[in-house]
Amino acid sequence: MAQKSNPKTLGRPSGSINAPIAAFTMAIILCGYCISSIRTARHEAQVQPPLSSSSPRQAERKDAAWIQQALQESQAERESKNGKSNG
């Protein structure tokens, strides 16, 4: 009976070297992607001013104006009621 010869690479069966090569390749690709993402995020943060910082200030101004107007109207109503009841 003849035995089948298993092809060996570096003294190991050919299938055993595939997993480490695949893992190494995936690690290299993942590192490259992470570095690229970080650089892109840094670049976008430097180029574009934050949009959210101006919006809350404008909203606070509108809220403050509305509150001020409501206070003035309520004070005017109180003064007119006090003037009518005293006079």
C-alpha cells in the first residue's frame, strides 16, 4: 500500500500556516483603518468649526427675550390692576 504524502510548508501541514497569515493580514488592515479614521476625524475637527456652539447661544437669546417680554407684560398688567383698584 502506498501512503499519500502530505505537502508540508516550513515543516508543517499546509493548512496550519493559513490561519496565522490570515490573522496577521487582518491585524494590518485593521490598524491601517484605525489610523486612517483617526487622521480623518482630526482633520475634520480642525477644518470645520463646531456648529452646535452657536446654535444654543442663539436659542438662549431667544428664550431670554421671550422671558423678558413675558415679565414686562405681567408687570404692566399688575400695574394696571393696581392702578384701577387704588383709583
